[in-house]
Amino acid sequence: MPAAPDVPRDLRSLQRLMHRALLRPLATGDRMQRRWMDGRATAEVAAGFVRPNDRLSSLERLEIYNRMYWFRLIDNFHDDNPGLRAVLGPRAFNRLAIAYLTRYPSRSFTLRDLGARLEGFIRRAPRWTAPHTALAVDIARFEWAQTVAFDAPARPVLTTAEIARADPARLRLGLQPYVTLLALRYPVDTYVIAVKQRDALRAEASNASVAARTTARVRRIARPRREPVWIAVHRVDNRLFYKRLERPAYRILAALQAGRPLPRAVAAGGRAVTPAQVQEWFALWRQLGWLCRRK
């Protein structure tokens, strides 16, 4: 008996076909698209490699996995970007999520990397975030920095003795990989904190009694006004922190991160920086564990 058309002949081709089916964006109503990429009915393609049962057709069984894949990605995108979701609103945010995930489907074994390209996507396709694109870029950078701070590795911290033994003119300090320096146009740190606090209160209200829920107020967080800020996103004892920086301190840290020798990095802070300020900043950065050997 001849093989049915389009039946996969080995495990690899079956995996590829299933992969294509799962990654196809959902249609209206969160349903699987009814037409395959070549124009055939998706039901016809599904019947070639998925068996029906007494309750579901081949297409319906395949649709379950297609929907599960997309719901999981969107849920993760939703959880990783509360500030961006608050700025855009749920409908615009969902459109952005689908557009982004269609352009950049997950290629990693971990969902941790899902938002790695979000900032660049927003810059290249501003229609998904207009008229708040500049703010959206800042928030995307800030929220991705939190993922980096939580998951990036740590290198051995430089001790005072090691720094003292080094030639200051040639000393090159590194910053921990989990430290992200951000020069932002908006104070998104306070905005995202306010959003998270509001969402936490909302979650508490949803778990309370019906009477308590009826009196709960879900306040709207005003979008931040433009104001330049310099922030380091980092971790201490496996806890996430945001630290505001003075602009000269930010410039010194950025120069260190770029690999400049210590004297040139300090000079990047500007002529108005005093030795006492430099000493205070470096003492704090060493205490926080930011300074390490360059890789």
C-alpha cells in the first residue's frame, strides 16, 4: 500500500514539521491558522502526521499544542515586561508581543532569553509602541537589564590588596557581567517599581474576600516625564537592585567597562570630579562587589 502523501518518513522530518506547526502565529480568536504555508488546508496537513481520536480531529489535537506554545510565550513575555505593559496598555502590548515573537521566536532552551532582542525590535518597528516609543525603548532596556542582573555569572572580586599591588597607570578593572549601566531619557526605575507595587496590591485584592475586592482601587500609574537618569542594575546576595548614579560616576564606570586604564577612566568623569568623590565611589563599588578582573 503506497504511503499517504506528506507523511514524515523519519523522526527528524517529523520534528521539523511539528516545529513549524507550533511556531505558526495564532489566528483570530486564538485559533490555529486554517491555511498552511503553501495554501493547503491545515487540516489536510495535520491529518498527515497526527492521528484523530474519538473526541478530537487531527487539527484540533495539533491546535492544542499550537495554542499552548503561544500562550506560554505570551505569558512569559507578559511577566518579564510589567512596565512596558503598563505604558502601552493590554491590547497594544499584546499586539507588540505577537509581532515580536513572530519575528523572533524562541531559539533557546530557556525562556530567560526571550526578550534579548526586544529593544532593537522596538527601535526598528516603532509602530507597535507609538506614540510612546522613546519611553518604551528605555523600559525595555531597563527590564532586560533585570534579567541580566538575575542570571548573569559573577567573576572573582578584586581585593584591596590586588588593586594596591597593581601599577595604577596600567590597571584595567572590569565590571561584573551582571551589572548593566543605563543612560536613560526617562526615570523608568521609579515607574516600574510603582507598577510592580500596584500589581502586587491587585494580586492581594484578587485573593481577598469578595467584599474586600469590591472596595479595592486599582490606581493608574502616570507615565514618567522626560528626565535624564543614570542607573546601574545589579544584584546583591541574589537580590535585584537598582542604583541611581551621578553622571560622572556613570561615565567612569562605562569607561572601565569599555576596558580603559584606570587613569583614563577616572578622567572620563570630567574635571569637576574631586579625588574625594572618586575615593568614595570606588569604595562603594568595591563594597558592592562590582569591580572584578577583566576577562
